[in-house]
Amino acid sequence: MTEPAHSEVSTTAVPFAEFRIARSQQDGAVVVEVAGDVDTTTAPAVVQAADDALAAGPPVLVVDLTRVEFLASPGLTALLTIHRNAGTGTAVRIVASGRATLRPIQLTGLEESLSLFPTREAALAAS
């Protein structure tokens, strides 16, 4: 496994938590790691970070939500938007295993539309 090359995308202080997006490359995929709350204020930044990553046309885009503490409805919409924006050339894989992320996805039935993985390693290893 190759070491990820990191590039910090943004850090924004928001009430109660820090919101952060970091982008890296790992095993031929682009990984967008999100931390903090994904809500009305921050969801557009998640989509923008993914769109920036998609501009290079990677074969795989992993959106890692492991460090997300709250995933609101706009965050769910952002995940669908990222999936749609990727088109057919890039496989989008979502890492969501915690109650804060997996539960909203399951409650809304989006697990049928999104490629979900319990860990970043599983998302990178999938074919």
C-alpha cells in the first residue's frame, strides 16, 4: 500500500466543532476526508472538494466520512450530487460506518444508490 499524499483543502471553525476537508491520493484513488458536521453551511464545500478531485478524472473517488459527527439532509444531498457529478468514468465509494453517518443513509434508503464501505481500506480494495 502506498503512503497517501495529503493536501489540506479547507478548515473552517463552526459552532460546536471544527469542519475540515482534506484531499489525498492513495493506491491510485483520490480520497476526500471530511471531519465535523456536514450540514447546510458545510455541504457545499464537500461537493466543491469532490468536484475539484473529479476534475482530474480519477478512476476512484473515496469520500471518507469516518470523522463526520453529524450528517444532515444537505449532506445526504451532497453525497448524491457527488455520485451524479462523477459520471461513468469514476467510481465513487463512500466510507460510512458510524451512527452519525451510516444511520441517516440507511433511514433514507440511500444505501441502494451509494457504494458504501465500512473502512477506507475496504473502499480502496474494492474492485
